[in-house]
Amino acid sequence: MEFNQQNFAEALTRLKDTARLQGNMLTRVQISEEFEGWEPDGKQLALIEDYFRNNHIGIDEPSDAQEYLSGEDKSFLDMFLEELEQLPVLSDGEKRAIMMSALANDKAAQEKLVEIYLPDVVEISKLYAGQGVLVEDLIGEGNVALSAAVNMLDCVEGIDEVEGFLVRMVMNAMEECIGDESDSRQAHENVLNRVNEVNDKAKEIYDNLIRKVSVKEVADELGVDESKVREAVKLSADHIDYIEGAADAE
């Protein structure tokens, strides 16, 4: 298989999904099999492995989830786990019976199924710790997804697929939460970069001319439309002092 940017990214995503289901771990054999046909060299393999380690995925050994927990995360987890210890422990037979009733749209069984899988939500949250979202928020998103998932069991073909379906729904919710947070941070960084770029260029021109500069002068120097400069001034709350009348410019 010839690897381009798209199928390379798809391969990384498949491996990440596999790792989450294996407790945040991949084997080098799994990585090699996924990229079979491309045969990356030693340097490329090292970069791929670094990518997974940066995503808290261990290679040939589980990643230590505790390593990525902040003090706030640890305190919340301890409190939450203490509450979960009060839940009754069910046998495999009892658990399957509840699953069977939940599949038959028994509302009480569905509520019980949520309760059964609350500890799993906590364990799954550890896999995503340290990626910009508090464990408390991850568990909250996971619990909401779990509550929704037990009402969607008509998507499941049989009892043996119930657990995988519930876990996948919880994982998807946590990944989406992290993705949304990452997008928000990136958008914020983009705004700051744009404002800083306009401010720095305006100051540079101001220092050379010893006067305030026009929107057009800054736009010409940056090679952008004047509207981009005005937008940056507005985003700065009109704090780019080197530009003359930017906030009021047409």
C-alpha cells in the first residue's frame, strides 16, 4: 500500500483507537502491521512512536495513567472512586441478565446498566488524562454518553456487543470533548498571533516614521486586506496604539 498524507493519518487514528481499547498501549508488531507496505525506516518509526507517546500511549507496555493526573484530578478521582465503592458488586450472570433486560427496552435495567458501567467511565477517563481537559469534565461527558448509550441498544445485534458499544460511546464522547477544547485553544492562539503580528508591524513602522500609522500602511506591509488589520484591532479591544483611527476606519 502506498502511503499518502490521508491514509497515513487514517492509520494513526486506527492505531489510537486500538490503543485506547488496550489500556493505552500498542505493540511494535501492531504498528508494523498497520504500516505494512510502506516500511518506514528507523527514524520514521521513532517519530511515529514519539507521536503515540505524546498521546499517552505506551509502546509494548501500558502507559502509566497516574503520571498524567494533576493534583486536582487525583483528588476528584479519589472522591469519586470512594463513592463508587458503595455500589453493589454483581456476578457475570447478574450483569448479563441486566443487559438482556436492557436490550428488551426495560427502563429499570437500562438505569441499572448505567450504574454498572460508572466505574468503567472512571477508568476510561484516566486514558485521556493530561490532554487539556480535567478528569472531572471527562467523567461528566462520559456519564452523559453512557446514559444516552443505554437508550440506543437497538443498534446492538446481541448481548455480546453491549459492553463494546457502551465503551465506544464513552470514549467517543471524551475524545470529542478533548477535540473541542483543543480547537478552542487553537482558535484563541490564532487570535493572539494575529493581534501580535499587526501590533508588531505597526510598532515597527511607527518607530521608523515617528508617527502613528494608517490601517492601509500596516496592511500593505503585511500583504493582507485592510479588513484583517481592522479585525485585529477590534480583537485587541482597540489597544494597538500605533495605528491611527483603526477602530473607526471604514
